[in-house]
Amino acid sequence: MIVCNKGIHGNIRLNLANFLKLQGDLTEVEMAKKLNVSRSQLWRIKTKSSAVGQEFIAKFKNAYPNEPFEKYFFIESVELNQR
């Protein structure tokens, strides 16, 4: 989670449309292997059940070093109630 000023927090999320284009004809198992993650972790990230972490980003960049971060990841802002 990213913490910004003024009570705004954010999670890094996957740009699913661009990710699916990149995945192309690879199955979930093949893509998970390419990224060196479990199929279940990939599924959780794709369904927003889990936020994207530093380790996943590092593995993504290792598998796809020439792909720009901004094309596949974004920050989903969440405002927290201020007391």
C-alpha cells in the first residue's frame, strides 16, 4: 500500500486489459511460470483479491524488462475518513 498525504492511501493494481494483451495465447499456468509466480497469486492479482506487491512487480520486470511499468500498473486511490 502507498500512503500519501491528506489521508489518501492507494494500492498498486494491474491494468488488466493491457496485461491480457501481453499474455496473448499463454494459459494462466504458462503466464504464471513466465512470471515465476503461482497460478493462484496471478489469479488473485488479476481479480483484485490481492494488491500488487514489490515482489510481483520485480518478477514482472524480470520477465518483461522492456515493457513500461505505467502500461501495466496503476495506483488505485482510497480516501480514508479523517477524524
